[in-house]
Amino acid sequence: MVFTVPFVIILVLLFVVLFIFSRTIDKRIWVAFLISIVLTPMIYFYVLYPLINIFSDYHHEKHFEAKAWKKSPAFRYEMANELEQSDLLIGKSKTEVNTLLGEPEWFSWNDAIKANDSNFWNYNLGIKPGAFNKTQECIKIIFVDNIAESLEHYQLELKFDE
């Protein structure tokens, strides 16, 4: 287990709250201390930690790997940040991008030609975890003269059957 500053602060605050609460049950300090010591890790790991994971939009980030990108499309959002910030795809040809990311999942609409344009490749990045997340993460790669010029990260509203 990694002890980080936020983790220690949360545990100390939880201990203090439990100690104050247990003092209302029994005025003896050693009993309140014992109750607080026992309940602090239990409350944290079984109540507080799951709530933090449900209501925060934090997610793990991974380094980009072509094999993992193709194998687990639902978890691409974990690699998207590095892919965008590193400019790994900028300057690469369509063949090189296809080798790294696989076939595009769809082409974006181009109003100039009134059709789907093969110069706008789109990939689904999956859905970030969170209780109130109603969007799907996507990335669009824009090609000019068969060379990747830019990446655009956007979100699509999820629609569920009623």
C-alpha cells in the first residue's frame, strides 16, 4: 500500500471524527481510542473509499501501447492523455497510424463534400468511470495529404434505450 499525503490526511480526519463520536458513547478515553482504531480502517475501506471512487472522475492513466489499444477498446481513455500530449501520431502517415491504432471505427462528416470523409478518423475511447458520467470519450485524427495533422478529443452523449 502506498501512503500518500491525501490518504494520511483522510485517515487522520476520519480517526478524529470517530474518536469524537465514540466519546459520546463512552467517556473513557481508552475505549474511545480502541473503537476509533478498529473502526477507522473499516469505515475508510468499506464506506469512504467506494464513495470516493463512485463520485470522482479520477481514472488511472497508462502509457500508450498499440497492443493494449487494440486489445481493450473500452479502456483506451486510460492511454488517450499520453497519446494527445506526446504528439505521437502527428506527422505519421495513414498506414503508420493504422498500424498503431488499427482501422478507424468511423469517418467524420465533412460539410464541404457532404459525405463521410476518410481524412477524419474516429476512435472510441470508452466511458470514463464515475456515477454521473453520461458521455463517451472519442478522439478524431485529422489527416491532410495523408499525414496526421492534429488530434481532437471530444465527447458524445450516451443514449440508453428506454
